[in-house]
Amino acid sequence: MAELKPCKVCDYSRRKLHGLVAPSLRELKSNGCTALGLDPHSPVSVVLEDDGTIVEDETYFLCLPPNTKFMLLCEKEMWAPRKGVDGGTAWLSRDSFEVNSDTVDAPFSEAEAWHGAASRLRVDLASVLLMSEAELQGLVDAPCSDLAAALGFRNSQARALQDALQRALDRREEERQSRELLQLYLKAVEKEGGRVPIAGGESAADEADGPPKGTSSTFSPRTLMVLKGKTRPETRLSNEQLQTVVNVGAVAMATTLGWDQEKSAALVAACEAELCIRLQRVRALRSLSARSQEAAVVEAADGVEAKRKK
């Protein structure tokens, strides 16, 4: 049985917040819909409440720390950042209390919020993979000398870390903009009756008679569009989608996409290689976390031994 993960779920308005435990992303959706009073049969997407990162990969969900706050979005809802509260008497309202309830007992001021992230980073370097954009930005904006002192780094190492984090933030922003453009494109296609324009002014529906019904139903229209129209589509698919492509095989993919055998075989090989790379990253993350914990135990044991000698 999978380990139960304590989580927090809220709706689009953030006015409903419930705590629950879930062993998987699917269970989180099901239990979250029940807790928030959403229709369990309607499509629901899961994002991180603090920065809107889409959570659709089971492995990524399992890597998130306990008590992570998720937001469940219905079909036409989109994530928006938390709104601040205006001055005057707004503090008297219940909504203003709910907005600020998570920050009342914050141990650091807003200007020094990066200390918490730095403390976690010093204990476990792998924790940087699970930090929110706000935490990463705080580390980037922190004074280099102060960050170096907090992490036990040299100034040059701290500066290199900040540069790497800034590049990671830039990539996230590019990915977010790409997702927004894709959503706009899909809405435009939906309004046009599902006819995806291609070169020559024709539509994807007119391009061919289509693959066998049993094979095409394995993939959603969005996945098929990514496979056909993107360079290196394997980098844009979830682990589950990659595994599906590998399981289907080159012959069936050639029929599904209307490609020749050589091109579809290259796609399947690329998906398999990408899946292996992601699994290696997960193993490396777990190994790094285990080593960090072992180092902490050894350091604590050395400290106890030193005290005994004194």
C-alpha cells in the first residue's frame, strides 16, 4: 500500500481549505472534490496554490513535501496569485483574515523570508527542486554575502547558485508563457469546431482518414497535437504519456500519427530515453536526500562524541 501523504486542498477562491491524506494524485483529486463540494465526474486540474505549477505527474506529486497546499481548478478556471488586502477597514472582514492566516506566525519578515529556504537548502540540497518560485526568487534577491554565510558557502559559490536559480526561474516563466499560448490556441481551435489548421490551409481532420479507432483513443487530442506539431515532443509529455507511447510501439504510432516507420521508431526511442532520464533523476534525488540525512546523522553523532570527550 502506498504511503499516505498529508495535503491541503483549496478551491479557486481560496475560501475553502481542507486537510486530507492521499496516497496518489488520483486520490487527491477524488478526495479533494468531495471535500470542496466539486463534481467528481467533471474534469479537474491540480496546481500548486502558491505559484500555479501544474501537477499532473504522479512521480512529481510523490516528491512534494507533506502538507503541500494544492488548488483544484474546474474546467474553465485558471490559477491566479493571491491578492493582497487594501488598507482602511479591510482587516475587519473575514476574507482578509483568511488571506493572511498562513502568514501570521511567519518567523521572518518579508524581506528576510529567504532564511527559511536557505535553512532547508543547507540541510538538504535536493530540496531546491521542490521550492516555490517565491522562495527561489527570495534566494536570488538575497545579499550574496548573507546567503553565503547562511549556507556555509564561499561568496563565489553563492553567486553561482543565485545565477543558476535565476536561470531556473527564467525557464519556468518561459514554460508558463508557452502553456498560456497553448491554452489560447486550444480555445481558438475549439471555437472553430476542432479543425486544427496546418500548412496549406487545410485542417488536421482533412489530412488523412485517421488511425484505427482503438489506437487513437489511447491519446487525447492535445497529446496528439504535441506529438505531431512540436520539436522534441518527448520533453513535453508526462511520465504516464511517455510510457503509453513506449507501450504502443513504433508500428501503432506510425498508424496513429500517419508517419513512416522510421520516424515513428525514432519518436518511440526518444520517449523511452526521456523516460529513463526522468527515472534516473528521481533515483538521484532520493539518493541525494538519503546521503544528506546520513551526513546529518554522522555530524550529530560526532557532536555527541565530542561532548563526551570534554
